[in-house]
Amino acid sequence: MQNLKRSMNRLQAMELFVSAVREGSFSAAGRRVGLSPASVSRYIGELEAQLGVQLLNRSTRHLGLTDAGKIFFQRTEQVLHGIEDAEAAALSLQTAPRGTLRVHSRTLFGIKVLSLLIPGFQKLYPELKVELRLSERHALLREDEFDVDFQIQAPKDPGLMQRRLLRSERILVASPDYVRRMPKLREPEDITRHNCLTYWMGPDDVVWKFMRRNRLREIVVPSSFSSNNGVVLSDLAAAGHGIALLDDYTVAEEVKSGRLIRLLPGFRVTNSSFDEGIYAAFLQSSYLPEKIRVFLDYMAENVPKQIKRSAQ
Amino acid sequence: MQNLKRSMNRLQAMELFVSAVREGSFSAAGRRVGLSPASVSRYIGELEAQLGVQLLNRSTRHLGLTDAGKIFFQRTEQVLHGIEDAEAAALSLQTAPRGTLRVHSRTLFGIKVLSLLIPGFQKLYPELKVELRLSERHALLREDEFDVDFQIQAPKDPGLMQRRLLRSERILVASPDYVRRMPKLREPEDITRHNCLTYWMGPDDVVWKFMRRNRLREIVVPSSFSSNNGVVLSDLAAAGHGIALLDDYTVAEEVKSGRLIRLLPGFRVTNSSFDEGIYAAFLQSSYLPEKIRVFLDYMAENVPKQIKRSAQ
DNA sequence: TCGATCTTTTCAGATTCTGCAAAGGACATG
DNA sequence: CATGTCCTTTGCAGAATCTGAAAAGATCGA
């Protein structure tokens, strides 16, 4: 690999050489590509000088190829086709939904939602292969070479972009029976006199955050029971054992049927961040490959539907 | 064929893309070709912009190829090889060999043989320039960019090809006077009782190897005098000072005239390897440039003649 | 946390690229 | 033979691209 600093535009010279041979003169070639005959003459002269080979016999009426020029012409045509092919192949992968889609998600979301939706997606795009990887650990999109990772929070890595598929919030719920038996809950601070069923997040105190009119209140919550499974918490709450904080879509059916009542409806509540939902994260890119775009579009349309369907 | 007026140096961008992928970073690619990381970054960014395709996922420690980037890399490697082939093919067919021929040889062979032959060669090919470099060190054809190196042994580097210009062997010689005064030499082991004039090859013991009917005998030789100049050794031997081991063609005249007598003529003898002669080594290539071919042809015809001429 | 290495962007100077104009050549036509 | 048309080549001056340095921010490993 030699020094490339300020090197002559060799590819342009080769293109002009091929064009001059095809058109029969430097002037005609120049007219095709928007250059003057003088420029064409200079490029082809420079090409010959660098090669140290005479490619053309010039006259004002006839352009003749030397033997060396003939073989160089053939080979150069092939090279130029090779370049077009390379560009077309790359562009095709960019603009057509083809190739392999590498997707990561948490286990439960993958099993409950993605595995149900992906077959429908692949029916639409049969040339796309999908690899679905599930785990509880955070995916590294760049290093592990995933195209899309589904997360429950907006990604924080500056090199990532996200698309929100579903907006969710957390709500406080309890059974009608629990509400009748226990003191009325008017303010967030009243929660400390209640039995809370909390989501297990580690050995620390459990803090629930209440937001209303841009006023944030953080309350350390007494926890008589905790679990890392939302279904368990939902069931205990419906059975009248206490107050639980759960994602709205996970208890939509119970709230609708009246088995669970929402408490403090004027507050937004969370045990982590308010900005929650289901996000698809992907690498930032000037040119998003079509395969990723169609996948995201499909999921944006169908994940909410699938979750509603689950709630009925 | 689109407008080529002031188009970006696309070939350079492609070369840099391939180099960046191979080297693992823009900075390393730039170091190879003499450009700054900033320039490399700009070229590859421009390549992506023109294609409308993301080829690379950048981070400061890891350069990852997209799917489109992978296929573009493969195709682009082929294109670059195609360009080299086109150039080499044209060069091999040029009717008048032109350019500069860079030749290396050991000092004595260069002075005594090549300097006498090259003017005749250049009279045949006046458009060829010749650079002749002489030294005792081994030439690196690839790195030092020589076209031809004259060596006294067949080259061992697998990337080199060779053409044997002259077969030679080494012979033991002494003057008739020395032979009459000293004990008869019947076997190789008898040499240890003689005065040996040796070619200086370093501070180690001098070993002469004797081969007869596939039986090798290696003898550590007593050396009362050593020199790295064959003419000196030849003269001392002719003056009766001892036995010398010399290339046959260098003492052909003396042996013919009887001023030197060959000893142990039934043995092949050497102080290094038996496979000796004068070889022209050159880089392996699909298409041998004409300038090298005509030079080798000329030398293959004229080196043996020149050596015979010297011997008369 | 710090240091080393990396990529990206901006700026000003260096170099290449460009058409115009002039000169000369090769034909075809009258 | 003279003329016209089209061609290639070369030198010149202006336009555009290319370049590294500097600064900023990112990513690891010790």
C-alpha cells in the first residue's frame, strides 16, 4: 500500500479511458461526462505516464488501441462493473428488507410477546431471517452485533436510538374489599399506614415516588411482602392483602372488571423512573437499514395490539 | 455515465475503507498510507454518504462492519485486485520496455561482469534506465524495491523466482610448485596437513565440505591466510603459498595454462552449499514486466559469454 | 480516576482540477 | 489546392478539493 496523499484520481482516469475508447475520441467522451477535451486528454495522459505504458495511438480522426491498451480496456471494463456491483450489493442490503435481523429482549417479553408476533412479521418479509436472543442481562448492541434490543426504559447509551412501542405507567391498586376495610388514602404520605406489596429490587428500602403538578414526593414504603413477579403481586392485591404498584397494562383487565381499584388517580407513581414503557433500541446510524425499519414499524403497530389482546 | 467534473476520489476512499477494516481503525489505516485520521474519517464518511449506506459502526475501540459493509468489503477487495491485474497485464504487453530497472548485485560481480554488459543492453533498449546498486549485504527485493538481484545461490524466499545464468562449482587449486613440495593429497582428510588459503566468512572455524557418491565429509580446515577477495586468494595460490577453494570460472584461465592444478578432482567441494552458480532473482508476479524479461534474456545469453571472455 | 488511543469537526493553507485560448494535425469536400 | 470541421495538446489563471493541526468528546485498561 503506497502513499495515498494527494494522489491523482485514478478511477476517473480509468473511466475516461474506457469512455474514450467506446465513443471513439476524447472530445466525445468529455461531452458525455461534462468535461472538456483538454481535461480528458490530461487524465489519459497521466494514466499512461503512471503506468509507463502507451495505451492509445492518437490522431485527430482515429483513436487506436495498442496491444497493451486492448487488454487494459477489457480489464478496466470489468473493474468498473465490479465497482457498480459492490455498490449495488451494499445498497441492496440497505434498501431492501433482506439479510438477518438479530434481536434481543428480556425473557418474559420475548416469550409472551415477540415469539407470537415474529411469525406474522416473517410472513410479510420471507427473505428476512430472524435471530431472537433472550436473556435478563443488558444487551451490548455494538459488541454483540444485535440490530434491535427491546427494553423497558429509554436507553441511556448516547450511541443508541430508540423507538417507543408502548407507553406505560405504574398505578396503585387494591381490591374493593381492602379499600372498604382500611382507612381512606388521600395523600401519598397516608401510604405508610397501609400494607404494601412491593416489587423486589434489592436489599435496600423501597421508595415509591409520587408526582403531581411537578411536585415530587418520595416515600419509604413499609413492605410486608415482596416479589420479583408481577402476576403474584397482582393476585395478592386482588385477594385483598394490600396495595400493589403495577404497570397499567398488566392489570387493565382487573381494573376494568372492578376486581381491582385504582388509588390516588391524580398522581403519577413509580418505583424507578417515570419514563417507562416498551422501547426498541438500535444503533445510531446515518442510514438505517430497511430490514430494521420495517421490523420497528411492524412492532410499533403490533406490540400494543398484542398486549391489549393479552389483557382481554 | 454520470458527470465526472470534480468528483471525489472514490478509489482512494475504497482503498482506505479496505485498509481501515484490515487494520482495525481509521488511525492505523492512515498511518499505513501517510494520511491523518481526520482525512481517513472524511473519506469513509463521504463514501457512505454517496452510497447512502452505513458501512461501519464506529466506536473508539471497535470498528464493526454492518451487513452491507461486509459485502462491500469483499467486493471492494476484488476490485482492487482487478486494478492491479489490469495494470500488470498492460505492462507485460508493452512493446517497448520503458521505465527504470533497479538491479542489485555483489560488488565484485557488479564491477567485473554487469558493468561491462549493461552498456550493450542499454544500446538495445535506449528508453530503459538502469540503476545498479552493489553491496555485500543481501538485497530485499520487495522492501528495497529492486527488480532483479544477482545472487550466487538459488534464492530461498518463497515469493521470489529465479533464473540461473551460469552453473558453477568450487574447485581446489594449488600451484605445480606447491604440489611438488608438499605431500600428495589423496583423501579430503589429508587437507589438514596443508596450508589453506580461505575465503573469509566470519570469525567461526572454516569448514570445507567434500561430496563424493552421496557421501558428505565436513573438514575443519587450518587457515593460515583468509580474505574476502577471490583474486587475492587466486594469486597467492598461483604463487605457491597454499591451497585455495575457488569458483571454477574465476580460475579457468590459470587451470588451462597450468599455472594452477586442480586437486581431488573426483570430489565436489564447497565452503557453503553445493547448489551454486549465478542466479538472477526477481519478485513472483502473474505478469512479468517486459523490462525485466528482456533484461533477464540478455543476461542469460551474455553473462556466460562474459565470464568465458574473462577466462581467456 | 487517569492516560492512551480513537473518531469527528472546523479552519487555513497547499495542491489538484478546470475551461479557455492558441497552435497544430487529419481528413473530407468543393 | 484551399477551406472547413473536428480533433489533441499545452500553458495560464481561477475554482474547488484535499490536508494536517487543534480541539472536543468517547472508550477502554491499569
